[in-house]
Amino acid sequence: MIRPSDRRLAVKLIQEANQNGARLAKACEGLNINVRTYERWVSAGGVQEDQRPHAKRPEPKNKLTEADRQDVIDTVKKEEFVDLPPSQIVPKLADQSIYIASESTIYRILREEEMQQHRGQSKRPKTKLPESHIATAPNQVWTWDITWLKGPVRGLYYRLYLIVDLFSRKIVG
């Protein structure tokens, strides 16, 4: 949304450019404003304030009631569903011919109730660092690599199999 002061400045600049010979469409294009937007702003004589924040919007007809919302929360807390995400809860309920809400609605309710993290007795996955191999002397740890080397003819390659000592970084084999 554009603040009223910025809107007044934009209208003033467009009008000034228009009075100095610029076409209205080009003046609006210079500020990245549609001509229709400019016309709506100045339709009542002066620059109008944005009316979107003051608009009265009706409540959606398909909005879940508080009882339906509580039913979703109670269902998710049941022992059979406590470890499952909504993507698995909805099909299991559908197998039982039960529909409480869509998968995305259940996800939204869980986020709003801060229940999206691990529920039940499942533990959070732990990040495990890969084992590192430490060599303190030569010939303790070897590593290997295979490299393709270009040959003398196009399309001909040699394979280099290389075994390297990790400590001294010398070629072993």
C-alpha cells in the first residue's frame, strides 16, 4: 500500500509532467503506476486515501467453527495419530469415512496452535557428524581416487587408480 503522502507526491509529479507536455500514460509509466490507478486516486477532486484497510469483509461461509477447530485438535492428539503428520492423518480418517478438515487446514491449525513440531513420543532427529579418519603417522589411513585422463586420440581415455597415504599424502599404489 502506498502512504497518503507518497500518493499525493506521485499525483503532483504526474500532473506536473502532464502540464509540461508529457502524455498521461507516459507520466504514469515513469512512476510505475497504471493510468487507471491514477484516475481512481484523483476521481473525487483531491487525492483519496486508500480505502482497503477500512473495508468490511464478510466472514467466509466455509470457515471452521470453534467446535470444528477443537475437533481437529482433539483428533490430532489421539494416540493413533499423535506421531503422524496431517498428510498421513487425512487418508487414515478417509479410510474410516471421516472428514474433519483438509490436510492444509490441519497443517494451518497445527501451526497456529504451535503443535507442528514432534508430537507424541517420537524424538527429534539428531544430526550426526560423519566419522572422521585421523592419521597421526604414515601408513595408518589410506584413501583412494579414480581419475580419467585424456589420451592421445580424441575419445580415448586412461583410468588412473590412485591410493594415497592420508598422513604423508604420498602415492602408495
